[in-house]
Amino acid sequence: MKECEEPATDIQFGVAFPEGYAGPSACPGLPTREVALAQGAEPFPEGTCDLSLRLGAAFTDPSSAGRAYDRALGACRALAAGLLSNGRLSALVLEFPETFLYAASERRHLDRVLRDLSGFPLVAAFPDRGWYSSRVIEALKQRDVSLCLPGFRGDGDMPSCIDLATSSLIYVKFRTRWWKGAGLLESWIPRLEALSAQADRLRVLFAGESVETAAEGARLCGELWLRRKMLRDAGRKYP
């Protein structure tokens, strides 16, 4: 009698489009996208079935308040609710600027935004390493908010390895200037495998000045992942 297999993690590879991108949107074989909310009015790019909305300054700037914030919040919640009901929303992404330091005003702002967007799958990306503390990690876990994992090795300003899950979604984001072909990506495959065991969904996004280069990275990573899966299914160890 066969043992029951663990349910497979839903893993997808895709491209994060830069704000204001007006070029061709087609990325064959990569239906996963991250787009700026300003670009997020229907219709979305054809073939997009797994969408992350990257929220703008109304949500990532601590000085935002009042009616402008309320309008942005209302529009965001309405759009996200529609996508979620259709099974198309992967996450709402809060990508904070480098000026978003671990300070009292920023912590209050983060608390307000996470509270106002509760009920949606959320991802928080912090460029400043001051946010990478056990206190913040535990707070994100309590709110079921995914910490965006930077897909590169530490350069002195960021932790070198942050392989952890703070929610049922794990969100990894590579910048094209930080990966160099298959070498670095191959080193990530065992890490992605370990991460996939910690969550229900794993999203691996590639971003950069060139959408074409980002798509190349996403496809290559997907191919390496498929190779790993085939070797594992055949009972062989990944090199």
C-alpha cells in the first residue's frame, strides 16, 4: 500500500514589470506577473492568471494620509477583492523605499497599512536591514504577511541568507543585476526546495530594467527547478 504523499507546493516563476512599462507584455510560458497598481486597471495583460499588485507611494510613504490615502485604499481593496474572487490575485506587494527606516513613524505607518489591507495576501519588502529582526519577523507571522526574500547574496548591506517563511506564501524576488546566469541560480535550487516545504505557495519573481532579461532569468530558474524535480522523482540527488 502506497504512503500518502504530501501535497505539492504551488510554485510559479514570473516577471516583475517596472512602473510605466509600455512595451510588449507577452512573456510566453510565464503567466505570473507583478505589476504596479497604477498599471493595474483591467484589462490585465493577456494570459495573466497569477497577478501580484505592487502598491505605490500612498501605501509605502509614511507621510501619506487623509482623503488621498482613503481613496487609494478603497480602490485597491475593490480591485484586489475582484481578483481574489476570480482566483487571480497572488499578492499585494508593499515594496518600501530605502528611506523607510526602522523608526517609530514608519512602524506606525506599517501597522496601519497592514491593518487596513488585512484579509488579502500581503508581501512586505524592506531594503533597510534594520527591519530584519526577530521582533519584526514574529509580527509578520502573527499577521500572516510574507517577508519578501531578496534573491541574492549579501553585499554588506543586507543579510546574506533569509530563508524563512512568515506566511503560507513565500515570495522571492531577484534583481537582474544581481544574478549572473545559471551559476547563481543553480545554487538557489536547493534553497527553493527547502522553502517550498515551509509554505503552500512559492512565487519567484525577476525584476530589472529589461523585461526581456527578467523573463530570461525566470525561464532559466523554472528550467532548473524542473530539472531538480525530475532528478528527485527519479531518486537521484541534485548536484
